[in-house]
Amino acid sequence: MIVVIDTNVLVSALLNPAGIPAKILKMLLDGRFVAAVNEDIIEEYTDVLNRAKFGFNPYDIADLMSYLCNYSVSAIMRTPSAQYDVMHEDDRKFLEVAIAAKADFLITGNLKHFPDSKHDKLKIISPAGFINFIK
């Protein structure tokens, strides 16, 4: 199974180790599924997770990024993005990577940011919805 994880899910996972996003991150690290990323997504993850307001350990972030770079599907090819609706332009890269990688799920805490959710087999889903789906 291939998933794309929105940045807000990773932030939530690291802020609350007992929450649903943390369960998703643990499953990823345990190899239950594979993430799809590209340079733009890794860059956003790194930038956001290293913000001082979160206080995350930079070495932990570097380890996580290393894991993602080494054990993820790399979606370098970008699909023509004009045909996909997103509320925020910064979210487009997640949808593009999900489609290019033929991901099964795009996991986001901001479902409303992806109003056009019909993309072949791709399911745009909340962290709770994802956990319920794979149980």
C-alpha cells in the first residue's frame, strides 16, 4: 500500500505521541505501508518540522527525513496539475505526488483543502478514517 502523508499529519504525530497521527507514523516506520514523496514534500516536511515553535529535536527530524528518503516511493514525475482542484496551492504537491505514485491514500487533517476527491483509486482521507479503514 502506498500513501502520501500531508505535513499536518506528521506535525500532529510528533506533537502527540499517543494520537492517531502518531499511530500512522509508527505503522509507516514499522513497514505496514510505504510513503510516496518528492523533493518538494521532503523540503516542506523539513522546513515545517524544524520550526522553533515546535521544539522538535533536529536530529530526530533528520533521522525521519533520512528514513523517508531511503524507504519511500519517489514520485519525481509531476502530473499536469491544472486539472486538480486544491484550496491552497501549497497542497497541490501532495495531490500530484499521490497521483503520480498511484498512491492508495492521501492522508490529511485538512480534507476541505482537497475539494475534488475523485481520482481513480486514490482516497483522500483523514487520519482517523485511515486508521478505521485499515483495521
